[in-house]
Amino acid sequence: MACFRAQQTEDTEWTTCNCAQCGVAFQVRGKEQKARAVSYGSRACHLSATARRSRTCAQCGAAFYPKSPTSSDGTLQGKFCSRTCSGLAQRTRVTRVCLQCSAEFQIKLSRAENGRGSYCSKECYTFADGTLERACQSCGKPFRARRSVLERGWGTFCSQACTARRVTCTCRVCGAEFAAKQSVADEGGGVYCSNACRHLGKQDRVSKTCPQCGVQYTVPVSLKEKRRTCSRTCWVKFMGTDPVMSAVLARARREQLTSRAPTRPERILYALIDEAVAELAPDLSWERQHLLLDRWTVDAAIPSLRLILQADGDYWHGLRPEYREDPRVRGNVANDAYQDRKLSQAGWTVLRFWESDLIRSRAACTERLRAAITGRLE
């Protein structure tokens, strides 16, 4: 309690300070002295120290200090000393003479100070700017429009009512009737009744028949030649049945396979083929990544012997039963069986080597390859 009393006494006790602007001594309470970083003896000294200048009220002529300068050169805000003077100035009217018809009229003081209010009406302002006689496109009534307005491409209607005049239009998409502005319809608008119809109309869709399932579907005009089926499922099936597209895909796969580096099993297989051919038939030619039936690209082939050699990965071609739990592996196994069946029907002999056999049992793979080549040579 004693500390509180001492602090209260110190805050309320009057102390003597010197003005930071003029140096005159003045008294101030201790609490105010602590709160101020710099003390001034009067408001005039404070305004002088902060470079704030007085200004004369435009309404009553009294001197006042605006709140803050708007720039570093000391330009001050505020034309009036109070809200009362500001309201009086807004209600004050001054008399002016129209520059067109010489008639007297009254305007606000603020408009006159800003250099506005030279004409008593819009008609006088229009004639002073220079006008031309036009015919309203809506009602046909003659009217005069300013040159500056006509230069902007306006001056088509005589009034706002004619500008907002509505006409009946028919939606291009759904066929519903709706109302649109006359000006919009004259400029080529008023085509769609809603944003939904505009979205469909902007797409400019055409109707097609899916060659796979026979379903009718629509596509944008820009995709008319690219979208040949109604869905991706039908596209995959169609690619497998269309001979032209199958040949294109086969060539693309062959280019992809020939551009990449051979895998480890393929490198071993190619080395075995080189050794066997050099020993058994030096004049025999063989090819890597050979395209057959315009559909499949095999790892290696000896065309003169109608012999195909494939290096299959253990996992992706399903060497073990547990590998075939993967649906992708099951698909590869089914494709391999279908490929072997079709190539056998075409008169080719397919010889497949597992990756593990090529790496760990190279001698057995060599004997198997030599037997196949010898059997075909005989």
C-alpha cells in the first residue's frame, strides 16, 4: 500500500519542464511527463516543431490546422475547419451564367471551384460540344447526339428506354424463346437463353456413331477426327480389331523397342545367337527386334529358318505361380500364349528362354539354341 501511495503521489505531482521548441519553462504532471518523449509548452510550439502550417477555412475564414500533411513540401489537407462548415459549403449555391444560352442557374460551390458547371442543362452541353441529327434505331424518332459520343460508336438510341428495349429471340441450342436487348440483338447477340446453353453452343459439338458398340455420342468439332469411339474401353477394343490402327501401334512399339538399350537377358541371348550362328552357319542372318505380322515385335528372329527367339523376364512373364497373382502378369502370360498360337499358325517356331536360365544356366540355353538351329537347317 505504501508503494502504491508513493507511485500515485509521483504521478500527480507537478513538475517544471522546459519547452523543446522555445525553451520557456512550464509545469506538467509527472504522469504526463513520463508519457511524452518530447514536451512542448503550447500547441503553437508543437505545430511549429512538426512543420504544420495553419490554413484558412473556405467557409467561415477562420484559421485552423489540418490533421496531417499530404506531401513532404507541407501541402495540407482539409478546406474546412469543421464538419459544420463543410456541410454549409455543400448547401451553398452560387449563381452562374450558361455559356450556351446565357441563362442564369445555381450550382454547388464545390462544383464551381472545380471548374465545372458551365452549362445549365445537358441539352446546352450537347449543343456546345457540336451535335449531329440522328434517327433512333428503336423508335425511329429523330434526336441530336454529340460528336464526341458518335466518335466512340455510340449515339444509336434517343433515350434509355429505347436502349433497354427488349425483343424476342430463340435459343439456338434448346429452342426456347427469351427476351434480349434490341442493341444486343443488332450486334449479333441474343443467341442463347442461359449460360448452360451458351456453354453447349460454344463447344459446337457434332454427333457420331461409335464403330465398336454402335452408341450415338457427341464430340466437339475440333476433336471430330481424333475421337473415333465413345469411351476409352471401346477405343482399346477398336484398336485391337482395326488392322490399320494395329499396324500403326505395332510400328510405334517397334520404334520404341529399337531405340532403347537391350536388357541383360536380351544381351545374353544375342551373344548366344552370335556364337551359335558363327559355329553352325556363318552365312545365316538374324535380326533383333523383328516385326512380325505387322503386330508383334519379337526379341530376335532368324527369318530364313522361321525361328523366333524370346528372352522373358521371370516376374513379368510369370515363371512362378505366386508371380501370377499380379493381374498385369496374368495379362502378359495370356498375351504370350495368344502370340505363340498365332505365330505357330503362321508357320513360325517360337523358342522362349527364361531370364534366370540365361544368367545361371548359359550352357543349357546354348545347347537348346544349337539344337533348334540344327533341326531347322536339316
